[in-house]
Amino acid sequence: MYLGLAQINPIVGDLSSNVTKIIGVIDEAIDQKVELVVFPELVVTGYPPEDLLLKPQFIADNLAALDKITKACKGIAAYVGFVDKKNNKLYNAGAFIVNGKVVKIYHKMNLPNYAVFDERRYFSEGDKPAIAYYKGVKIGLGICEDLWIEKAPNVKNANKGAKLNLYINASPYHLGKINEREKLLKKKAKAGKAYVAYVNMIGGQDELVFDGGSMMVDPKGKVIAACDQYEEELLIFDLYKDRMENEWVDEHEEIYKALSLGTRDYVNKNGFSDVLIGVSGGIDSALTLAIAVDALGKEKVHAVFMPSEYTAHQSYEDAKKICANLGVKLDEIPIKYTFSTYLNNLSPLFQGKPVGIAEENLQARVRGNYLMALSNKFGWLVLTTGNKSEMSTGYCTLYGDMAGGFAVLKDVPKTMVYKLVEWRNSAKEAIPQTIIDRPPTAELKPDQKDQDTLPPYDVLDAIIQAYVEENKSLKQIIALGFDEATVKNVIAMIDRSEYKRRQSPPGPRITKRAFGKDWRLPITNHYR
Amino acid sequence: MYLGLAQINPIVGDLSSNVTKIIGVIDEAIDQKVELVVFPELVVTGYPPEDLLLKPQFIADNLAALDKITKACKGIAAYVGFVDKKNNKLYNAGAFIVNGKVVKIYHKMNLPNYAVFDERRYFSEGDKPAIAYYKGVKIGLGICEDLWIEKAPNVKNANKGAKLNLYINASPYHLGKINEREKLLKKKAKAGKAYVAYVNMIGGQDELVFDGGSMMVDPKGKVIAACDQYEEELLIFDLYKDRMENEWVDEHEEIYKALSLGTRDYVNKNGFSDVLIGVSGGIDSALTLAIAVDALGKEKVHAVFMPSEYTAHQSYEDAKKICANLGVKLDEIPIKYTFSTYLNNLSPLFQGKPVGIAEENLQARVRGNYLMALSNKFGWLVLTTGNKSEMSTGYCTLYGDMAGGFAVLKDVPKTMVYKLVEWRNSAKEAIPQTIIDRPPTAELKPDQKDQDTLPPYDVLDAIIQAYVEENKSLKQIIALGFDEATVKNVIAMIDRSEYKRRQSPPGPRITKRAFGKDWRLPITNHYR
């Protein structure tokens, strides 16, 4: 049987362009003699459609879109994700279409309502498994979460006697997830003595990145075909004959590509052509610039350097060098005079008060204003450059360096920033060694270093991982071998920075728990 | 039977202060010969605890807190909301305690996972109703949502033969909800031929306001006792003898008090003593100032007027007058020179480009920076002044007038702003008539009026209600009698402003659907 795995990149809410893309793939599959083509979960609407699902007109439009897709399936079968509506209830559904007719509809039985998922907000659970018969093959129909629930009754039943199980997915990326999926699929295939197809979408959707990695596993648990990660692809193969070799990309390439795809799709899908980055001469803005150039092309990326009296000459040299290496023009706006008008105007009110955080933040906010003015004037999206270590501890200025549309490194801990820079430099140096070697500094007061305020980044990032990603308690983190005062201090910084995070731009999720949909801590919160 | 309805204001995560407060009420109830005292839902943790519930230590601490409360119930019964844990599952639970022992635990069977609620993210559903017997009375135990599910089996069963049904609640306010609750309770009481107690919390928690309004309804459907709204109270009465008169506050007082309580609790529970407001001479900042003064006291409220070259003299007069009326000192910072340094620095980059939105936003952002500098220096929380009509259409500047910690009018449509001002002025004029009479203007360019950009506010607010609160489609809204081009324009403005709302501060929810937890629209969204 000739199968097609259609790993495509739909746009949330863009029903007509999604239909056009899906029908285009179906037409190509027909040309290529494909017998069954499989699309991702909710491919008609994009994923996650969130509260668009509460609009009755949106549901109706999605059903009309499925009709068009159904009619396009001439002489071919397709399994397509859409939103079904029955008796005023909504279902996350898959339509099995054969030659212009929907022959079976499966309603997802296991609805994830944890982590970044809110499916029970919208959908009712399906109450029975679904089997399709096609060209003499018994085919089990599944959707995403069904695969992950070990003891889900439907998985068991649907597998029974099926020779081929189709799982359609909108499975967001996090580091190492591709290996989790592969392991799970192999187990399912062997247990059910059946082929298992896994079709995922690719693309960025706000904070989520869908990394693709669609694959087919044979009943012996061997991957016999796999799509490239992070790319749209219609993968065609003969289920019973073709055997392809496959290797997933390594950890740092995986993260870098996820950040690039997330950034490119946020920019393009939101109708921007160009981006703007405040380049400081530090490593975070350097990496952000490299990712932006790789994602969008150097001609779409603009950089501005905004020195103050605390800016070292080295910063300027490094900013120039990174821009030269990447082929990006660097503009310069000194903030000194603007900053001094604020201080002059404030001096009667600030009288007798020591210089402090207000003055530091003000400099960052002046820079934020310049970036936003350029953004407003030229229609460029501002990319912010803060990393996860800063977002965790609040070592960043609201409306200052946090001002912008997309936070590329929001979920990348500082220690990982260095590793990604090393990986990016490994082919050809882009980020100057002087940037890598220099101790991190915000340059908002004389001789400032990050480590005056924060613990060493390897310690900080490990505590953040334990507290943020693993919900560990103070005692548990101390038991990992960290100093009690340090852990207390880091937890306090994380807890009291919630109000900042709530007003931060979205950024691509790459860890198991990012500061986004899967981080719902109250701002008003006295738990310590 | 002497009953106590304990309508209290817990703090999310503050287990020890919540326990102290609960035990204080129990002690008072014991002194007053109360036989059964009833507390709100999840009173031990505060509501909603959100992802604190994912921390195992938090659950353990909450169970320890319940133990302390249990021991305090000497010679008295209490029904207390807490988080139960059984077989590694969490339950939204109520403990019925008699004389120092938990005699019955009820696990909430109906978990809301819509609107602002995410209970299925955390909790498992209880699988059976619970009845407690106390002093010869059969008592049905319920929690919040159980009351609202018409056909919930447990409600039916639990009611069967029970003479008294207790519903403990964390029921957030929206306009008119108290009447919905009363209607429902009367129906339940009559249907079950039983007394029904409704105990709600009060207080602000981020965007939510809990308005109290706890009450007891007799089997004939009459309210026989009721707490004041928006106030902490231990209401004591003899179930079979006392009959109290009750009247709820009217619509405008209801909203005004919800805004005041939401603001006061956000400020105080987050450890601020004072607030700062940029007063423009317009009606939104005038109302915000009045609410802040009523909520916190005039000595805690600071105001600053920041004129530009486009500021009318009338604005200055009005700003001074509202501050004088409310007893607030008004500082003044002109933004002219700061603004001009930006323009000077940008002029080489802006060369040949017409003056436009970049320059308008820049003025708002300069003001935002001044407010935040004062906030950072003096530790004052900045209250923003934008209303729901602006938040809907994006008629506001990100990092400009949107910069601050709490957005008092975020969910108040402009037409309601006028009504609230009228109500506030009805006792004693606070907001000068000149402010009310003057056409609204952002004063960011010469002769600017809101209505140059927006449709008249009565039209705009009606379209916003239909689209935002009621999920109506373009066609449906036009069918209500609005001009097609206007509706299209408003919907487009709402859709494309999602990125701004995502970075806005929280504000108190007063409508059925505010821009907060119950508005989960993707930023990247092509549905039109």
C-alpha cells in the first residue's frame, strides 16, 4: 500500500489557506499514486485554535472546509483532523475519507487538559474507538493523546486486529520529545503487532513549536520511514516494501531549529516582513541576531546599538563585529541626552533619594522606547533578547529590555545560550569569541556584573529547572546539594517576578515547562 | 439550630494566615454559641490556587492546615473547603468537622473547566454525594458548581431527604450574578424541600473579585438571612427562628464596589501601600483616581500630570480640580524636552517619513517611563486608566498608558465609565462636570478626538459586547442593526490588538467575559 504522511504547517484560523494547502497535497498524492494520505490533528483549523472554538461560526466554517477536502479525495483515501459537532457538543475529530466520502469519523477519547493543553475547555470525549476498512486492511484511527495513555481502553480495542494504526498529532516540541515519541511508537507497534503511523504538524504557533518528526513504525518496532524535522513534507512510501534509514538531529541543532522555526512563523504568520533587535554587545542579543538572520535572511533583520555612559568600548566593538559577521547593518542611537532629561525632570521629586534601580530601569526603558519608535515607524517586529534565567529571576526590565513582540530566548536558560552559540559557531564563527569570554553585564551602572546579583549561572539554572520544571520544594532542592541561602534567594526572585512575566511577550517553548500556557501561577500569591 | 455563615477573605497561598483567620472565626462562633459554621470553597488555600496545586509540598501544607482547623473545632461543627489527596489524585473537597474530628469528606463532583475556571487541570471528579448527620439533622454537602448543574446526579441524591444543604463557593463576581445565584438557590430549596446555605468568599484575587452575598434560603424559597456584599462577615442566626430582611446593592454600586475591592486587595495583598496614577484631565483617569481614593484612602494615592504641547489648558484645570476634590496632591512633569530628545535622535533614521503613530505612541511611552521611575523610586504601584473599549480596539499604547501594575477599568466599557462617574458624583461631586462634558481625547496630536478613530462609544460598546461577550459573528452583529463597515472595522481592531492585551496588566473582571482567563484567543490567528 502506498502511503503518504503529510507533515504540513497550517495556520490557526486560516481555514481557506489550510484547505488550499491540504487539497494541494491531496492532488500531489493522487499524482504520485498514493492510496492513503494522512494529515495532522486539527489540520483544518490549525492547533491550538483556543477560544476560536467558542465561536459557532468558526465551527460551521470548519465543517464546510472539511466538505471541500472530502470532495477533493478522488480515488484516494485520507485521514484528516477537524472539529466535529454532534448534539451541540464539540469533538476533536478525525475524518476517514475514501473517494469523496467520509466513511468513518473518530472522536478523540483522551483529551489532554494539563501542561499547555486545555482540550476539556472545548471538547467532549469520544465514547468509542473507530476502525476503518480500506483495500482489505483493518485500520485503527487515533488522535495524539490516545497514543500516550498507556491503559486507554480505546487504544487497546482499536489496536485489536488492526494491521495499521494511524495517530494524527499536534504534538508540541520540547527538548528530547522526539525520542520519547519514537520509544512509545515502537512499544505500541510491537504490542499491537501492527504498523503505527505518527503524523505531526510543523510550524510555530505563538509559544508552541511543532517539530514534525512524522514516522512509520513496523510491527517489529522499527522506524521504516520518517519525515525531516522542522520541514513541510509529503513523505511517500510503500508500506510493505520501502525501508528508509533515519536519524534525528542532535540536541543543540534541535533547539536551534525549534527557535528559528518558532521565530520565523511568528514573524511571518503575523504579517511582519522585518525584525528589529537591540544589539548590546552581549551574548543574548548576539544569539538572537544569529537566529533571526538564519530564520528570516539578513536583509530582513535590523539592529540598533544604544550606548549609555556605562557602555564599555568593548561592547561597541563586539556589536559591530557580530553584525558584520552576519551581514546586518547596525544603527546607533546614544541614550545619554534622553536619559538626562528624565533625571532633570525627576530631580525635584527624587530629592534626597539615593540613585538605584529606578535609574537603572529607566535606561532600559529609554532603549525600549527607541526600539518601539522604530518598530512603529517602519513596521518592524521587535525581538527581545532576554533568556530564561532572567525571565525566572526578574533580572530584566518591564517595558525596557522586555519590550517587544517576540522573546526568542524566553525559554532558553543562560547556560544553554552558551551551548547554542558554540553549536552555531561550530560551522563558521558568527559570534565573536570576545562576547563569549566576557562576564555577562547589564551595563546599567558602573562595573556591573550579572553575578553581583545572581548566583553563578550553572547553579542558578539548575535551581530554576528544579523549581520551575519539576515543582520541587525548597527542601528538595537543598537536598540536591545547593546552599540553603542561595536556593531561598532564587525561589524568592522567581516568585516575586510573576507580575513581570505576565506582561512579557510570547517566546518559543523548548523545555518541558516554559513561562507560558503551562505556567499558571497567581500574581497575588503568598505561598513561600 | 444556630448557624454561622463565615464569609471571609482568604489570601491565595497564605496557608498560615488563612488558618489563623479561620480559627479566629471558629473561636468567635464558639463564643456566640454557634452550632455549625460554614466556610467558603478552598478557604484553606484561597481561590484559585492555580498551579500551586501542582506543588506536592503545597498540598501537604494544606492538609496540615486542615488538621489545625479540625483541632480548633471544640464543641462545634464546621464545613471547610480544602484540597484533598487520595491515591495520588487531588480533589476540590469539603471537610465536615464535628468537635475536633473530620466526620465526612465530600469531593466536588462537578468541576468547572470553562470561562475563568480550569479545575480539570488539577482535580479529579468526586464519584459520590456526601451526607453528614449532625444534631439529628441530615445535611447534604455540596461545593459551588454542584449547585449550577441542573441535572447533576449528586445534587439530586444529596438533596434526597436532607433538611439542610450546604454549598460552599468561590464564585467570582460579574454584573448581575447575585440575582442569578438567588434565583437558583430558591429553585433548589423549593425542589428539595430543604434549607439551602450558600457561602461565598469575598476579596480580590488578580482579575477575579469575589463579592460574597452569602445567604440562607428556606424550603419555601425565601431568603431568611444574607451577608453584606463585599465585606467580611460572620453571619449568625437561628435557622428555625430568625428571619432577616435583605436587599442587594444596585447595579452601579455593585460594579463600583467590585472595582474598589479588586483594587484594594490587589494593592494590599501584593504588599504595596501606595499607588500612583497619571491624571490627564480625562474621565478615565478621574474615575480611576476616585476608585483608588475610595479603596485605599487619599493619603495612599499619588497623582502626576504630564502635559505635552498637545495638552489643552482645560485638561490641566480639570486634573487639578479632580485632585483637589479628592484631596490628592498633584505633581507635574512636562514631557516636552524628553520627547524632543527622542525626535532629535530619531530624525536621521526617520528622514522623509511622515509624522504618525510612532510619535503619538512615543509621548505615551515617555509618560509610562516617568510613572515607572516614580514607582521604582518610591515603591508605589502604578494604576493604569484604560477602559475596556480601548483594550478591545487597541486604542491605547503598549508600554505607554498600558504601563502599570493593575488596570482598574480594564473590563469597564466607556459607556459604563460615564454611568459610574454619575453614580459616584450622586452623593457628592468628585469628578468635575467639565470632564464629563468634554469629548474624549488622547491629546497625542493637534485637535485629536477619540471619535476620529473610533465609532461613537454607544455603538462601539454594543458591538464589543456582541463580539467579545457573546461570540457573535459578523453577520449576527450586523443583523442587530449595525452598519456593516463599522462592524467589520471594530472586529478587525479587536482581532489585531490581541498582542497588546497579552502584555497588559491584570484588572478586575466585572462582565461575563473579561480580557483575562476567559479570553484565550491566539495572537497568531487568521480567522476573520
